[in-house]
Amino acid sequence: MRNMLLAGAAALALGVGAASASAKDMTFAFQGGVNSMDPYSLNETFTLGYLGNIYEGLIRRGANLEIEPALAESWEIVEPTRWRFHLRKGVKFHDGRDFTADDVIFSADRVRGEGSDLKTRLAGVVEVIKVDDYTVDFVTEAPNPILHFEWETWGIMSKGWAEENGAVTAQSATGDVENYSTRNANGTGPFRLQSHEADVQSVAEAYQDWWDNDNKTHNLTRVVQKPIGSDSTRVAALLSGQVDMAYPIPVQDMNRVDGNDGTSMLVGPELRTIFLGMDQHRDELLYSSVKGKNPFKDVRVRQAFYHAINADAIKQKVMRGLSEPSALMVAPGINGFDPSFERLPYDPDRSRALLAEAGYPDGFEVGMDCPNDRYVNDEAICQAIVSMLAQVGVKVNLLAQPRALYFKKILAPSLDTSFYLLGWTPGSFDSWNALFNLHGCYNEETGNGKFNLGRYCNEEVDALTAKILSETDTEKRNAMINQAWTITTDEVAYLPLHQQALAWGVREGVNVKQRADNQFSWRHVTID
């Protein structure tokens, strides 16, 4: 399993068995559902993956995460700070409208506008220019060698559809105001939304006028997604044949699924890093027994928390071997990962000594936020951390909630948290993404540090991150990435935990391509 986890971004495929009576219909279960059909509402893997079957970007990624042309047929760098994208002609949105440059310009404005959780998709872009109906230029502040790397999850919307239906502005995931795009969708992708019942099911059908139907690799006619929060219920639905595919499968149930007649496991490495974040900004924590100051501003307290956490025990007892403890905030397979970095050792005595040095010889009390339906064994991980910190005198009051409530609470602008668990997969598969989004000094206008919920800030790291984005010399660029990781790990900006393993269960006769970014692409599914 260790070798599998360290194998990087290799995608795995599984195909078994006999035909089904509903050979071209697929029903799958996940821990939760899509809370909003607005493609810019939430920068979260499941949401982006689901909507990526309905909406498309200028580029897409194949089963092995290679970049492929999508709504753009080709692109070129015409000047060091100007990229030109040649758009695909003859593409239709699901409502029959033609796709043109106007839709790209509109989508660029919308994704950077109010309510959008995906502003970083166009980080460093100063202007988007329509050259003609099928040509668009992107002008950047400085050269940017990875400009388009994250654009698979920047789905292009129809300007006319959004304007006619009052959906010009993105629906914020942290707000209560809906618009037409919250419950309706109109993309160009291989599947079209048929119905959406929040917390019940979402149904999509194959789009008969998809521009790439002549080369399609799926044979699906209809896809039903069912949110099943209970692990045991989700596994039972797979074993009984109620669903054709389910994920994640809890590690304790994997042998059961693999040993069952008619189902199999698909296990592989994931590029997501699970970590703990801390409020390092407020002068007093929202949820703590410490009044008048913020203990997390002291690096000794952050180090103490790190030393108190036994990542190997979490791997063995909670994850049952299906995780790999991490010293970095990026995984093997992400550009800039360096295996020479090492975790601070598990050392409760050192933890207690550091707390005493920082002025907390008896520890203190702090609140912790955790999802209970988002990552593999997320609540169990948090419970284990609660126990570990208790051993060094820190009393943690755990609040575990479904992902819809959890994200609404902890994400900006609320930032209603003092200590939290989160997972992150860099959409560009490059360290810049994690440095910019998670470590950058927060700037609402540029999107810098948008997901830096604890508001860690180091201007030297910010300067390095800006240079990393524009450096075209690979050796120099990687050296700067290494320098940035050295600073952030020394300062204990976060507490990295591990990379979890992907664990998908499939019914016999269902052929699925498993991507290391944990996005479920239906265009790679066939049913025998």
C-alpha cells in the first residue's frame, strides 16, 4: 500500500463482469450531494468534479491527468504576457445556444466577481480580450507558465442564459441568497442536468449534441447521484445492487466489498493532503479558554500541537494503513514535492515543554471544526487528534458537521473557526497553487490567500510565490518553491497530516477510470 500511495498521479482502471439489465444507466453514491449547481459557488473537489461533467473548460484533463484541448482547440503564447486561445467552433450549450468568445469573456468576469469561490482560476490575469468570435487573449501581469493548468474546473457559462435568468453573479457558498444557477445548469459538457433535488438525488442525461460525441468513450445514457452520508448505508447500497458505484468506501469495509460476489474495490493514491489549520490572525480566539491573546500566534504553541500528533497511529488505527503521513502541504506527484522534508517527531514531552515555555503549563481549551462527510474517516481523525492533544493538557471541544454546514461556517467571509481540519488538492498539480491559496497573505482583490482561513502571513513567502508564478526556468522555479516550503514548514503555518488513499467500490460490469485528483469523470465510464 505504501508503494501504491507513493506512486504519484497514476490513474487506475477497473473492468469486470457481466451485463446489467440497465446497461446504460448508472447510479452512484457519495457522502453528500451537490449543494449548488452554480459552477463558481464552491471550490471543492466533489462539487467541481460533478459539475465538470456538465460544464467544460477551455482545457480538460484525461484519465491520466494529461491536459487536452476542450472548448479551446489550441493555444499559443504570442507575447511573454499574452496567451491566445483559439476556440472550438460548432459547440452548443445544452439549451441550444452557440458557444462563442462572448461566453468566455462573460465567464472570466463572473469567476472573478462577487460570490465566486474560484477567483484564483485567473490569478495574475489583468485583461481578457475578445480578438474575434472564436479567439480570446489573456493578458497577464507577468509571464505565467501554468496559466491554464487549473482551467478544467473553470467551466464556461452561457452569457445569454445567465443574463436572461438573473444569474450574472455567482451564488456564494457561504451565503443564503440563491439564483437561477443554484438549481439549474446549462453547460456544453457530455451530460445535461435533468433534475436536482437537494439532499435526495441529482439526475443527468447524456447530451446528444455534445461536440465530442464522435470520439466519446462512455456508453451512459443517464447518471443518478445519491447522497448517502452514512458509511454503512452507502456500503450496503453497493453490496445490495442499489448503486453501481460508491465512494469513499471506509477502510474497514474494503475487504468486505472486495470479497463480495459482484463488487470490487478500486484503490489508488490521491493527490490531496489532509491538514490542520489554526487561527493565527485574531488577537483573541473565538473558541478558547485563553482570553486577551491568541496562543496560535506563538510558533511554540503550533510546534507543540505538531509534536502531540502521532500521524503513524492515525495511519494504522484510523486509516488502517491507507494513508501516508506527510511533512509537506503537497503530495508526491505535485510539482515541488520534496521527500527530504521530515515531519516534526511525535513527542508529547517536547509538546508539554513547548506549551510551558509559551506560558501554558496546564494547557488550554480550544474549539475544533471538522467535517463528518467529506474526507476518508474525517470525524474519526479529528476524534483521534482530540485524544492526542488531551495527553499534553489541551482540551479540544470538537464540532463535527456535514460538509454543507461545515464549509459555510469556516470559509470566508465567516471564518468562524479557531482550529480546523481541511483537505487540499492543487488544481494545477503544482506547488504554486497551495502556496498562493493556502499560505498567501489574504487579499480580497487578487484572491491571494483566499483559502488561508487562519490568515498566516509572511511577506517573503508572498514575494517568492509571485516569482514562482512567472518564472519560466524550471530549475530556478523549483528552487524558489523549495525555499518557500522551507519557510512555511519552519514557521509551522499548518499541521500537515497525510495523503489519504482513494477507495471506490464498483459493481460487476462497471468500468471506471480512477483519477488521482478524486474527480469522477463519467465520460470514462462504460457498462458491460
